Amino acid sequence: MTRTDDQNYDNRPDGISKKNWTNLVDYWYSPEFQEKEKGKFSKLHFYKSVYTKKDGSFKEGTLSQQFLEDANNKVKECLASSSSKLRVDIENEVFDDLMYNGEEGSSYVNHIAIEMENLKAEFSAVKKQNEDLRQKNQGLESKFNDTAQSFKAIASHLAQVLKEVRNGKASAHLLDGVDSAIKLIDTQ
């Protein structure tokens, strides 16, 4: 809330499209959201929305899952011992404490950065594999088209042979044309 609109728009996390991020920031600043949240925003809730799948699950064994489990446990402890603070304030304090303060926070930040790098590497590998498959597909498509052309040539020669056989005028020359087209397919 202390940043300008442009600063908030520019602070887009990895993995969220610019359009979705802009819509989300606009929503957070909308009167409906402000009234609903009474000016409070939970960093912990936002973190969960960014790092979980649509079904609310995590990629197994990731530090993001561990971070949220630790944070939720600390929020429960704080809620049990403090009745005067709003939940959103407690969630933000816990988030900041775990994420940014002390050795434990540095560990989370470093491990999450490593997870992001690993995900980027996996994405790059899948992208490369997809490109390789696309090139192989183009090669196969070209071979298929060549083979289809050869079959058309054979069909054309066979039609001529059949016509000449029916007319009683078949020649060895016609049969040689069919034989040449078949040999062409064998080389492909």
C-alpha cells in the first residue's frame, strides 16, 4: 500500500502473466477489496496462491510447502496467544519473520530461489525436447509426403497398365515404369 501503482505493477512475481498481475493489483486497490479487507493484505495468503497448484497442492518435497506449513503452525501459535491482533496482521508478521529475518529466513529465500532455477531448467529442457520433436515431426512429414507422391505415381502407372492390359496392348515398358516407382519407395 505504500508503493505507487507503477511500482506494484513492476513487482510482478515469476510465473504470473503481466495481464493477470495487473488485474490482481487493480483488484487489491479496488474499493470492494479495500472494504472487504479493511486495508489489510495477507502476504502469506498471496504466497500460497502463487506457489500452489490449482488444486491447492504443492510439488512434493518443495521448500514452498515446508515454508507454508511452518508459517501456518506459527500463525496458529500466535493466534492462540494473542486475541487482540487481526489474523492478517499475524500472518504478515509471521511471513516477514520467516522469509526475511534470521538464518531460517535466508534459508527459505535461498531454497526458493534454487527451486525457481530448477523449475526454469526443467522448463528449458521440456522446451528443447519439444523443439526436437517438432523438427523430427517435420522430417517425418516430409518423408510421408514423398512416399504419398510415390504411391500416387505407382497408382497412375498401374492404372495405365490396367488400361493397356484391358485393351490387349500391355508392354514391358509400362511394367518397367511401375517397377521404377516401387524401387523409389524402397529407397525412402
